Amino acid sequence: MNDRLQQYIANGWDKTVRTITREEAEASRDGKLYLPYPYTVPCEENMFQSMFYWDTYFACRGLHLSGRSELVANNLRNFIYMIDTYGFIPNGSLKVFLNRSQPPFFGMMLKDYYDATGDNELFSDGLRALRAELEFWYTRRRSANGLNHYSCDADEKTYIGGVSMYEERTGVKREGDREYLGKNVFAEAESGWDFCGRFGGRCYEYNAVDLNSLLYFDEMLLAEHLDGEEAKIYADRAAARKQKMIALMRGEDGIFYDYCYTTGKRGGVKSCASFYPLFVGLTDRDEGVDALLEALELDYGLQAAEPTDGNYQWGESNGWACLQLVACEALVSCGRTSDARRVAQKYVALVEKCFDATGHLWEKYNVRDGSSNAVGEYGTPTMIGWSAGVYLSLNAKL
């Protein structure tokens, strides 16, 4: 491990901690939400100064390894507060994000914390909140086939405005009803992959493989830790979800793809999202792994997705910290340890190379040329957050 980088991270965590009172939240010009406990944000300054949902999970992986479990506990308590207050965890702690969530990592974050600390009180309260969060996905993000999709609960003006933003950021023009196009844009924002070629601009119409994998994990977690009939309900839901995902999402090549529930067809884009069924333990078969690695692995790690038309930051050549960790743990789970080690070594070397050159960690990296010059619809900001969390996690595994 790079000692200078390790010290940079150790010193950096406190620079990402924020607090906010009710009075400060009410007076904030950017619509900050009140949170009762100190919380971590992705960046030290400038961009991303709110508590973001899935970013927080990967940062917390590093916080545990840095001996900062008290920050993880406070992040969890804030998520519980948001579930109790809003019925779900928003994309981030701003009023503008109250129309959508993000990939649901709360259950996984809760289990990691419990495994690390044995804190029964917070774990029990978290399980209560997790049941409430699942109701959000069950009631507001469910398609007729019983699987779940990303969406958004905004108004017509917001949707229409989102189309212009999408076109400007990606260079891709979409034809059709502007309000419906915008609903798909913001569904893609809820996916965290804003923006990408996975859904062809129709994210709302897809049962996303990563989303359904994470919900399967949550259902299995509740089945394991609840009692009696309630445990059986979640076990049955997990079993039904697994059966449907295998039937609808798994292609002849063994790869799990996003499933379009309006056309009854699987998507055809190979992406790191296809590692999620292995990541959560839905399957341990390595069928399709070779094809995924062939499509996604470059000199410095895994690109988010294979090339598609458009200037997508969650696409060709861009390596995101969160996806490297998901893929490496997925590879280990199916017995592909040597592949996991190779991918982890590539990414760790890339992070250290760029840190030595720039003195910073970055939100995303170019895994083709080994730089921080990644395709970015809003640039590539410096970051602690998930970049530090994943770097520490992969080093620990190596």
C-alpha cells in the first residue's frame, strides 16, 4: 500500500464530515435536508456536499478499515431518520432529491456494520427501517411481473427540463413525448448510472439487474434475522425474485442482463451491473464471467460498460470505484480468485499512479489509458468518498 496515500485518506475522512441543524437546513439556499447526526459527504469541497445514498455505502467500507465505525453508525442513523421521515432514502440530502432514491445499499451497509461491531441495538432498529424501505420499492417501483424498476416521482416541468439536460450531457437526442422521455432520464438518475447506454434511454421500462439483486439481498437478510411468519414472508419473496431473475434476466451466455418488461426482451449491453447477482449471492455460477471480462476488462481495471453510442460517463473506458469492488467480490464468490486479484491489482495500481501524479483521489478514472481524464458529463472532481473506501477495501483483500 502507498503509505503517503494511506495517510492522505486517514487525514481526509474528517474533511468530509458535515453537520446541519434544523435552522441551518431551513435557511439553506440549496435546500439542504436536516440530519440529526454528523454525516459524511463524497468530496472535501466544491462538488457533492450532501450525503449521497450509494456513495456512502462504499465510503463506509473504508471507514470501517480506518477504525472510524462511529462515523458509519452516524451515517446509518441518518439513513434510518430519512426512512422514518420520508419513507425512503433519497438520492441525496437535498430537497431536489426527494423525488427519487438510489441503488438500495442500506441493508448491506447495516450488515457490514453489525458484522464489524456486534451493535445489536442499532442493527435491530436498522432492520425495522429496512422493512419500511422495502415497502417503498414494493409499492412505488414495482412492475407487473413482480420485479422492480427505477423511476422518479417528479412533475411534468422537471421531466421536460431533464431531457435537455440529458441531451446536453450525453450528446444523444431522443425522440418522443418529452415528459415521458424525462421520466426515463430521472429513472436513470435513480439508478446511479447517470448516464449510460444500458437502457437505451428507457430506464423506467427495465427491471434493472443491480436493483433486483440488492433487493434480493435485503429480503434474504430479513429472512435470516426475523422470526416466524415474517421471516418466511421475506424468504418466499427472495426465492420468487431469484426464480424470476433467472428466468427473465439470464441469457443463453449465462450473463444476467437488464430485462425490459414492456417488450419482454433482455437488454444486450454487457456492463458491470451483471456482476451483481454474484455479488449478493443470488448465484455462484461463473457462467458468463469470461465474456464479461473480455468485454469490460482493460489495462487498468473494468470499464463500466461496453461501448455504445453516446458520451456516457457510465460507459466505455470509465472505471468507477464502486464497480471495481462489486466485480472483485463477485469474482471471489464464484471461485475466480485469480481474476479478482488481477482486477484489484490493476485498479489499486491506477489509483496510486494517479495519486503520485496529482496528489488527489478522483471520482472516476480512465481504465484504458491509466489517467484521471475520464469522460465526464460534469468533469471529474477530486474525491475521498468511495474512491478511498474502495482503495482501502481492495488493498485489504489483496
